Amino acid sequence: MKDLKWQMKGRRSEKLTERFVGSYKVKEIISSNAIELELPKSIRIHPVVNVSRVQLYRPQVKGQKKTPPKLVIIKREEEFEVEKIINKRTVRGKKKFLVR
């Protein structure tokens, strides 16, 4: 499901919240526009939602990395090993790099 306002509680910015929440089973198809979902009790919303709010679950793409790379410790400081610098920019006088 997307765009649930309940997930905003305790968050500083709406743009930093998850775009989609969970993967839930469809309990019943109410009509061509509405379905009922099996939601946990911790989610306090109505279980019947419009089909435009639901997307088909897609598993993780093969080869996609979910875990961050391992740290390399050099001179007692944690660093990441950089494969390639993709882009760079300056923000408020500090250089920032997009790396792979």
C-alpha cells in the first residue's frame, strides 16, 4: 500500500518515508474497485482499500545487493572501498561524490 499517513508519526519529513508499506495478502475482493487486506493489528487503518492504492509484490531482483558493502579500516578510521566515482558536486562549500 502506498501513501499511508499513519506512517508519518514521528518522522521529520514526508519525502524520507517509505513509498510502499509491507506485503499483505488479499482477504477478499469486494468489488472491481475495492479489496480487503489481511493487515496486522498494529496497523490501525480500515482493511478495505481502493485498488489504486495497491501494487503487486515483486521479489528482489536477482543480483541486487540489499546489504551495504563491508568497511575497510585504514589507520583506525572506517572507510569504504570505492570502485568508481560516478559524479561529484559541491554543496555549501563541501565536495560530495556519488560512488559505486
